[in-house]
Amino acid sequence: MSDSASKLALRISRRLSQHAFRNLLPLEAEAGVVSFTFDDAPASACEAGAHALEHNGVRGTFYVAGGLTGGMEEGKPCHSREHLQTLLANGHELGCHSYSHIRCDNLSADALEAELDRNAAFLAELGVDIAALNFAYPFGAYAYNAKRICSRRFRSSRVTGGGMHEHVADLNALKTHRLYDLPVDAENYETLLERTARSKGWLIVNTHDVETPPSRFGYTPDRLEHAIAAALAAGCKVLPVNAAIDYWESNSKLSSKRN
């Protein structure tokens, strides 16, 4: 298959996946939620990112690719096992990001299952509850076959970009706002935060390293501190992804009982 034909096939596959394997979560509660997530769990995110959250009395989700442990990415140190153990001990959530940090949209079913099995085993060794594992597609790259497989394996699967959730969220294709050094999304964080607070929705943000200066995919510690404080000041809850799903599910059950 030619490169152009392959790209067209992936676009069609991704478009089809938007309407398949959906797991819709009603967003009905008294307050909106902001979840701060860190892809790849760089060393600086495990340190400065975790500190910014803990300083505000909240926790985040770190999506881990076991194959990056102890290595370098984008010229910056990745997490160590000790980093991950400290995050867990301090109440943060570790999610899955595939083992080798490779795109999932063009992998065969067997290759993708093997990647996910290997990362699940790595996380289980650290004490992560695999039965309640959340996933983020490396590079945000998902497609029909990948969504089919991940919908069976994970409590949620997260893409990259797309904005915030109002009224309902597809747990098998959660959207994000990217907190990067240079803005890449059409709406800024402040605008989305205001909408999240007003509509009592769910805003998931993602970034990578947390340092000064950051990479083009990262954020500075000061700006992250400001973003967390602003979410709390707006009246939103700041929760890791698993805790956020628990929050929405429990409130949905209460709403059903009242009705």
C-alpha cells in the first residue's frame, strides 16, 4: 500500500472509531472536574509536576511507558522506578502508555496486545491495580482496531486534543487540552476552565516535562502551579482520571435514585 493510501486508510479508520466502541459516561454533579495528566512521566513531571499538585493538596495521573524507564526522551531524563514508586506512595495514579511508546493506530492486533500486556506486567510489578487501569494513546494515535482492543482492556482510553467534555464523555476516547509551552489548541486553558466550571463538565489537560525552560511539549512549574490554583479557585475538583470516573459514576447513581 502506498504512503498516501495508508494515510487515507488511517483517517477513515479513525473516523469510524469515533462512532464505535463507545462507553458514554454522564457528567452530572455539583461541580466540574479538572484532571492533570502527564504523558511519558518525564523525571521533571514526577518531581516538579507532582510537587505542584501536592502543594495544592491534589493529585494527578502519569501515563507510563515502561520501556522509557531510566532512559531519555526528547533529550530529557525520563522517570525511574523510584520516581514511579514515590508517585504511587504519594497518592498519584499511574496509567498505561504502551510499553515501547509506539503508535497504536497502525499496529496489528497481536502486536498491540503484546505491547499492552508487557506494560501491564511492568505496572503490576509496581503495585498498580491492573483491573482499574487507564490508558493514553502515545502521540494520540488511535484508530478502529486500537479502540476495539483498548475498550476491552482499560477503564478509559485517552486521546490528545479535542477540548473539554460537557454533559457526557466517551470513556474510550477521552479528549484533552494540551498545556504545552507554545499553544497548539484553538481555545486556551482559561476559556476552557471557565466553561468547565459553568457547565460542570470535565476538563482533562495533558503535558509532558515540567521544568524551566520546558520542551515544546512541556510546561513550566510556575505556570502549572497557576493552572492548578485557577482550577480550584473556579470551584472545580482536581482529580486523577480514576478518581474522576468514580466521582461521575457515583453522582450519576445518586441522580438516578432521586429520579
